[in-house]
Amino acid sequence: MQEQPNTQPSPADARQQEAAATPPTPAQAAAEQAALGAARARSRRSFLGLGVAGLAGWLGWRYLLHTPDDEGLPRDLRRVLDFNGKLTKDYYERTRLAPEFAHGQARPLRLNGNVGLGKDFDLATWTMKVQGFGGSAPQEFTLEQVKALPRTEMTTELKCIEGWSVVVHWAGVRLSDFLARYPLATRSGQPVADPANPPADAAKYVSVVTPDEEYYVGLEMWSALHPQTLLAYELNGQPLTQEHGAPLRLVTPLKYGVKHLKRIGTIAFADERPADYWAEQGYDWSGNH
């Protein structure tokens, strides 16, 4: 025969039932009413606060939608991004180095983006054109001329703005070494002998463009002269493939990968900030991380 359940309440249940049946004292009732009143007041304040915040956000967004654009963003948002870039420059200029890793930690670099890598490209006839800041005629350089300069190798982390990163081994020539050998970044024709103290008439910015002019980035001069900014011709111990920017690409590990232009066509110098492909899509012009 199945055991019958015990229907008698436990001592704890009995005490709870007795407490529930006992009416509250006047003091307890007053305290409960005060607590309920305070909760209602907080709820009203929270509702009003959320309403004001929502209205302010909506009005702010409407304001931004009707302000003039600056390189693909409402002007005030662009000013915020520019201010952040200036803080980075002021804090890290010439002092910060990207972490370097053991060569053995390098990994294959995934293919990501092909803007500027037009199919009708002849690797055999490629030269890098450099427009001198002083207004002289553009000069052309072969890969052999670039490789004749001091070789620099480094193993650094390439960070993509999409959120992934990879450690890569690069070999190439410092852009600062190139500008020390070929004095094209100053109006007077002085070489940039000391990257930490460039001549007073040096350009403030550098523009780098692919041969088909479909992709282009801008750099601050301090960033171009940074000791880890390379004109790279090798990736993980092998010559660059065309998909990775052969024969020569830009590497600047203090900036996101969108600034690591594949396949350099033309380098030029300016006192005004040059056009930048992703800045025109609304991203931060400086690209620092």
C-alpha cells in the first residue's frame, strides 16, 4: 500500500501562517507606507530622467544630422575623432614602440581587402613614384633601389579594425631611412637626417596611394618617421605576394591595418591632411590604436 502524504503543516510553516494572520502595528504600517511612497518617487524620477535623456539624445542626433559633413562624418563627430588623434600624437610621438615578438611567433597573414589591387598590374614594370615636397618633378624608384638601403626586420602584431589581430614578421626599409637618403620631404631639399628632429621646412603629412589610385592613406610626418614604419617587401621570410601588396607595401604597427596600404604606387608630401580612403567612410583619420 502506497504511503499517504503528511498533511500537517511543519513548525516553520505554522509560524509563517501565524505571522501573516497577525495585523501589523501602527509603526509597521507607517514604515511600509513610507517605503512604498519612496519607491514610487524613485520610479517617477527614473522615468522622468530616462525621458529627458532620450529626448536629449534624439535632439543631439537631429543636430548632428543637420551639421555639415567633414570627410564623411558630421563635423562635430569628426572633431571628436581628431581630438582623440591629437591626444595620441601628443602622448606617444617618437616615444612609443609597438611590442615586438620572437620570430617564431609569426603566423600567416589572412587576406583581407583588395581595394587598390587592380588585376591589370604588371609587376615587372612597377616603380614607386615620389613627389618631392619642394615642387620638383616626381622621381621614380625601382625595388632594387629601395632594397639597396639598410634592411630592417621586425615581428609585430597587425591589428585589424574588425577586431582580429595576428603576429607577423616583416622585412623592408624604414621610411625614415629612405627620406634620409633621398631628401624629398622638405622644401629646401634637406635630408631628414634625424627623424626625431626633422628640418623646420619638412612636410607635416605624407600621402601614400596605390598605382590604380583606388586606395590611399594619409600619415602624420611623425608617424611616417617612426622607426617601425616600413616600406616592406617581405612577409614571414618570403617576398610579398600580389595579394599581400607586392612588390612593396606600407607597414606601420602603431596604426590599424587599414593604414597598411598594399602595393605602393605614389608617395607625396603636404602641409594639409591628405585624403584617406577609410576616413572618407567615416573612420578615424589617424587610425591609431
